[in-house]
Amino acid sequence: MSQTVESVTAVSVRDLDVRFRVYQERQLSMRELVARGFRSREAVEVHALRSVNLEIEVGEALGLVGSNGSGKSTLLRAIAGLQSKTSGRVLVRGEAHLLGVHAALKPRLSGFHNILLGGLAMGLELHEIEEKMTSVVEFAGLQDSIARPMETYSSGMKARLAFSIATIRVPEVLLIDEALAVGDKQFKERSLARIQEIRQQANTVIMVTHSLDEIRRTCTRAAWLDQGTLRAEGAVEEVLEMYEASGDA
């Protein structure tokens, strides 16, 4: 019996439109600034995503490319349910977890306690976290510093621990937003290998990275966002060639 499209679709993005308002400083003279009491902010609307349509199947690894401000992180947040939509729909099969450079770790707590809290937040029992503790610490390469407060860690150490915690229990859809950007070369290699393992478990990965080499090595498809518009999606090399030819890469 053949499977229907619905049975293999992990993420379905349909006519997704996202607009939000931000405040920015107006260009005023010093006299105007003083007269206004330095209240020079004005609200502007950002059209972050424009009618984006994208289907991602179970077990795929999709690489999202685009220049800064193109809407990549907004799309990941919308898929994770962390970004409100202006219009359109986002359908996700199962749980989607967003892992970013600024993962929500508690700086005053030790790495050990962050692993504990992260595992509990994912619904693991204490004995399950205890069973995985050693492998998480070893994967992050923090054996000598796991008992220290997170605020004493370098950005690379924090990134390694965040990735290790996020993959204690792999969600159906793992969203990675530049989380490997601050890791060292050895950790990136381990992380890319871990992403391949996740895919082999029939889980889905969507990753944002400025490293086209990582996408070539890891992803089965690619999508290019440009000023909130999906310019292309499909085979990795085809999409990356168009992206590089645009001069934005």
C-alpha cells in the first residue's frame, strides 16, 4: 500500500505571512532630540515572511540559506510555535524543538544542573537523565568544567552544551539556528555526525547556517529565502548555485 503525502509530511508551511512592528531611532538633529526629550523612537512594520509555501518530509534534512534579515530565523520560530503568524498555516507532525546560538540556559547554574533542567523540560524522568548524563557531558567535551557555573563558560562551551542537551531526546523535528557557528572544528564534526544519526532515526532536521559546506554535507534539500520570499527550493546543489550566483552568499 502506498503512503499518502500526509503520512510522510513532517512540516507543512502554507501561505505563511509574518509581519511585526519594531521601534527604531529617527534621524533627528541635536536640537530636535533635546526638544523631544530624547523620545525619538518610531514604530515601523517589518514584513518578515511573504506567502511562504514549503513542504518538508519525515527524515529530510533541509538547509535554509539567505542573507541576514531574509527571514530564516523567523521561519524557524514560526515552525516551533514561537512566532505569531499574520496569515497562513504551519502544520507540524509531532514535536518541534528550536536550538539556537542563544539557547535558554541558566548562566548562574552549573552545566550539570542545566542538563538536569533541560532533561526535565523534555519530559525525561530523573533516572533517564542520570543514564544519559555521562554521554551528554562527553559529547559536549566539558568533563573538566561541568560543575562550574555556565556564566564562566566561553561561547563555544555554551554552544556545545546547548546542542548536547537539545539532543538528549530527539524531537520529531529538530530546528537548528546557527547553533554550530561558535563551536570548534571537532565539535562541528561530531554535531554533523549526530544530525545524520537523527535523520536515520526517521526524524526531520531543518537547519540555518551560513556555512554552505555544512549544508552540502548534511542536507538532502535546500531552500533560499530572500527578503522574506522563498526564491528557490529543491536539490541542494541547484539551490546553492543560484544563491551563490546572486551574490548574497
